Amino acid sequence: MTYDFTSIMDRRGQDAIAVDALGLDSGVPGAPDPGFDAIPMWVADMNFPVLPTIQEAIEARVRQPHFGYFEPRPEYYQAIIGWQRDRNGVTELEPEHIGYENGVLGGLVATLQAFMAPGDAVLVHSPTYIGFTSSIENAGFKIVHSPLVLDKAGVWRMDFEDMERKLVENKIHAAVFCSPHNPCGRVWERAEVECAMELYAKYDCVVVSDEIWSDIILPGHAHVPTQSVSDDARRRTVALYAPSKTFNLAGLVGSYHIIYDSYLRDRVDAQASKCHYNSMNMLSMYALMGAYRPEGRVWVDELCQVIAANVDFACAHIEERYAGAGVRVVRPQGTYMLFLDCTGWCEVHGCEVDELLRAGWRVGVAWQDGRPFHGSHHIRMNLALPTARVEEAFARLDAHVFGL
């Protein structure tokens, strides 16, 4: 490995909610009992040192003693164009197609507000990223869920018949597409994306495609940009990306959209401008340019190797040791999250998932309640840690939670 994915960072007191927020708020894992340190396995950020070229780019700019009003540099757009070309095979992307977003959720809301009225319905798959739920509902729209289903091979699939029925019954003209899917970790095949986009075209839906996880793809799978599957998909889709998930830059704030259709782009840009808060931070621009350098390509390839090894270990451990206790896991194809189904465990023990969550929290396994993601007895688990910490977490679960 060229880069460091083994050092165990102590993030306490360093502005990281992953560890400093434990036990302080509802919806956040509880703090560990005395004698146990916290292993942060909940909020979707990483526990690896950042790519050095990101720090170098920021530090070089900080040494310039002025931080006044600015415009995005041409290098910013060229970095995105190069990254999309090399990582996703995207061609014909021009600077005019790219727009800054303070976050993927901000881009989502701006798009919905540009084309919908309060109370209108939006089609969203479930399980559902908690950020979709809060942002869509807070903006006054109605969420209609189309549940993903597990096929006989244990792969999450879209239910196209259910999607079409929901689109018709609810007169829906906007859809959120999560690719790769969060929290299930599904990397959609091209034929699946094509079928979804054919449905959205049939019912004239504006599509918001959240592709923030598109860089974290596990071996044997490939990300298919939603806009690449047809000319119609290119015209009706607002695709949202960010270096934040890939390089652990959420604290710097900075995402971007790709919108090819000029009418769609004008409407979204006009809506996003109305709040006067959708403005780029200078240092986030330099962070992206530092991330999307050639070194970043190497770093992400190595990151995916580390995540794949952690996924292999965790899924094998769960299948071998916890299946008898009623815990199931579907191996993710992308992202660094697991979505554990603890229905069997809860049935055997006659309880809700709270008891299992608390047992982990007490010994420092800070995993996350899956119910806000529409997993009725589920736990969401972050594997973006050094492998030694993942192994330690499961050792604690063996000894103190599942009694193995």
C-alpha cells in the first residue's frame, strides 16, 4: 500500500461527531461503559488519515494572506471533468454542465422545489437514506416508498411493477435514485438503471440521482452513471456527486451537480440561488482539486481494497457466528456500510432492536439504529476503519453481545 490505512487515529476532541457526540443526543449511539473505548461504526465518515495532497492543496492556499470574494478556478472544473472521465467513463462533460452544491441534499431539495409544489409526491426506494427522509419531508413534499426486494440469490432488486403502480396511483413526476444504494450497498447493473429510467421517462419524472458513493465500489462491480444509459436519461436527470464521502471531507462542505439539459439546469440553478447560501467555500474548492489529482486515483483504489477486505471479514464472521443467533447480512457491492437484519435475534429474545444496540454501545461498538432507514429490526454498521479496529469490534460483539 502506498497510503496509510492502518494507523488508529484518536479523533476525540478533534471536532468529530463520530466519537464526540456519543451519548449526547437522541439518534446517536450511547457512550461506552468505563473500560471500553469507542469504535465509531455509525455515521458514514471514515477513520483513515486523509490523502496528503488534500492537505497540501489547502495549506498552500492558506499561506496566501487573503480570503475575499472569489470565483471557482478553471482548474476546479477540469479536475471534475478528468475524474469523471477516468473513474466513470464520462465523456462530453463541459464546465457549463457542472454546478456547485453545498451538499447533495441541498441539490436534491433545490431540484424538487424547482419542479414541484408543496404536498407533491416523490418516489423513493426503501430502505431509505435518513437524509432523504428528513430533507424531503422538511421541504414539504410527500415521500412514497417503493421497497427493494431480496431475490433468491440474496441480491437487492428494484420492484419495477411496484414502482410503476406507485407512480400511477400517486401521480408522481419526481423520483430520487440512489446509486450505489445507501444503506443496502447495491451497485446497480446497467440493465437495471435502464429499466428504472424507462419508467421515469414513461411518467415524465424529473430524476435526482445521488451518486455520492460512486467511487467506493467493491471488486467485481462497476458504477453506471445514471445519465449514461440513454439520451433521455441525460436530459431528465440531475446527478449529484461529491468528494466528501470518497475522501472524508464532509466537514469542509462541498458537492456538485452534473446537469446536461439547459432548461433543467437553469431551473435548478435559479432555485438554488434563492437561499443565498449555496456558495462555494474557497478551501473546499482546493480540497477537491487536491483530491482529484493522480494521487487520489491511487488512494481510492487502495481504499476500495481495504474496504473489500473488511467486508469479507465482517460478512464471513456474521454468517459463520451470528446466523444461528438470527442475524443476517447481505454483502454490499459498494459503499463501506453493512445493513444487518436482526429480525431473528429479536424474535428469539422477544425484544426490539434497542436491546441489541445498547449491548454493543456499552462495549464501545458504536453501531447505528437502522429503523430510521426503514429497516424494522436493522443495524447499520460502518466498516471504514483500520482492519484491526473492525476485528476488535467483532471480538467485543462475540464476547459481550452474542455470548460466543
